[in-house]
Amino acid sequence: MSKENREFDIVVYGATGYTGRLVAEYLVQHYGDRKDAPKWAMAGRNQSKLEDVRDLIGAPKDTPLIVADASDPDSLTDMVQKTKVVLTTVGPYQLYGNELVEACAREGTDYTDLCGEPGWMREMIDKHEDLAKASGARICFSSGFDSIPFDLGVLMLQNEAKAKFGKPAPRVKGRVRAMAGTFSGGTAASLTATMKSIAKNPKLIPILQSSFGLTPGFEGPSQPSGLIPEYDKDLGKWAAPFIMAAINTKNVHRTNFLLGHPYGEDFKYDEMMLTSAGEMGEKAAKAAAEMLKNPFGAKPPKPGEGPTKEERENGFYDVLFIGEMPDGETIHYGVKGKYDPGYGSTSRMITETAIGLLESDADGGIGTPGSFLGEALVKRLEENAELTFAVE
């Protein structure tokens, strides 16, 4: 069946999970009565749980429900053949995503997820990119807080740099100025699964360590590590390691790679989190570095757990990107988002990515939000998801 004649525009796979429910709720609340609303369905392992979530979020009683299970490849194939885009929140993806990615790549179905598991992402690139290119499927990883604000923030800064200076900035610093949010059990489970995968397959270690782990065949210049607290004289604040940098930097470099290196082949990029000036800032930066050794504490959250509604609504993030030109000139670009970054905002970002894929004419393959959608996604996020992108 051609993609144009499929029954659904989007299937939300994992709708009974914590983040999947937020995605379905956003579709109901934000697109329910709109003329441009996609035709969508909820999918998961259990029919009765799907019905419960449908009623809980106030979705219409006739909202289509699809039973599909990662352990049943035939059910996944049936699901992807019915839709133009699969939006999946079923992680850890290295445990539950292999057959789904393969099915989408084979059937020409677009795919978007929240993956922050670069070892698995590289495996999928190596195994299925040629198949996705042949079928026209756009496989779009990391479509939430990791890594959309960073991927698109760098892309927009470089567009501004080229407009102002006639060339891209060879060095960009991503600096998280402020953020309020919490981890969910899914995030903790993904990190645990990654650690186990390294033990089983040590060949993943170089991929995880390299900023170019997702650019097979290309290795750029040595990159700033971002792992040691430092004082930023230009900003007058201390900077600490940022937990999401290990995945975000790889996606930023993959976007540059897939678009033909518009940032340059000598592009350097790192991410850190700002604290404050003086001794207090230094102490906070060093404490943040120490916390990276055990980011979830003694009792990590369980899968299905996450921030409360109040915590999601009170969350936010503010990221500054600084482009440094060879002659010493700089350009500053800010990306800000409302709601808890990992869940309240992420559920909006991945939904807008899925809708953006419906409207995109990008070629098939395994890419990023920046490489597939670019400025079109920036516009969607500003119009619908309460993000702002602006030169400062």
C-alpha cells in the first residue's frame, strides 16, 4: 500500500507509558478540534490499558486503538503498514526498538523516537540506513529534549552567522543557563541498558566516547571534552559538565555531516551547564561533575514514573549558543522552552516532529530533526510547542 493511502497519519506506539500518554494527551488537547489535525491512533501491548488511557486523557471514544508488541514482529509490521509515521516512546530502544526500526525502514514508514542511546543508534545506522533510503522511510532519532533544542539551536545560529559574517562559526559553545526538570524511570532504564550493552559489546566504547560516533566514515577535529569544570571569562560564570552532552554533541555533528558540512569540516562543539561566579559557582560546578558518576542517586525512578503535572508545568529550560569567529567576533543565539524539558516539553517536540515528517519531502534515510526538518520544525515548535529561538 502506498503511503498516501494508509489508514493513519500517525500511530503513537507506547501510548500507555508515561511519556506516550503525554503525547496522546497533547494531540487531544492541542489538535482535537483543528482542521489540520492528523488522523492518529494509539498503540500498545494491552487493549484494556489503551482504553483506560484513552478515557483518562479525554480522547474520543472512537479513537482507534492498535495492539502491538515489540516481542511480536508481525504485530509491528501490521502497525507500520497502517500509518505514515510511527511515533514511539517504547524504550529503552536498544531493548524494544530493533524490530520496529527494521519494519519501518522496510515498509517505507517514517519513524520518530526519543532515543538517547548512541551505541544503538549507530547499530541501526549501520544495519538499516541503506534499506531506509531505498524505501523512502525517514528514521528520525532523538526528537525530544535530547536533542532538538541543541540540534536546532546550532543550526539556527549557523544560519545567522552565515547571514552576518558570510560564513559559519567554526567553534560553537552550547551553554545551559537554567533548567528545571526531573528524570523519569525511562531515562534511568536507558542508561542502565547502555551500560549493560557496553559490557556485552566493548566495540561500542569508541562510538560512545567519540563526538563523531554517529558520522560513519568521517572523523572531524579533536573536540572540547566539556567534562572538566571551567571558568568562562566571557560569560563571567563557572561551567559544569552537562549530562545530555554525550548524545547531543553526536547529533549536532550528524546533522552537519548529513547536510554536507554547512558548519564546516573543522567544526568544533561542546555543551556545558552554567552555574555562577566566584567560589560558590566553582563549588557548584565541581559538585555537578561529581553527580555525573551517579546521576539518579541511590534509588533511581522506575519505568513508568516521572514528574507530576505541577512539576511538568513549572519546568523550563534556557540554552545559550555562542558562535566564535576566527577574527574574535561572536554571535549569541538563545533557545528557551516552557514546561519540564524531559517530558512536558519533550512530548510536544516529538509530536511536532511527527507532524513535520508528514509535511516533509526529505529523502529517506536515518537522520536527525535538524537534517530532515530544520527551520520548518523551528517554526512548528514556536507556533505550537511554546519554544522560542532568537538571536541575542
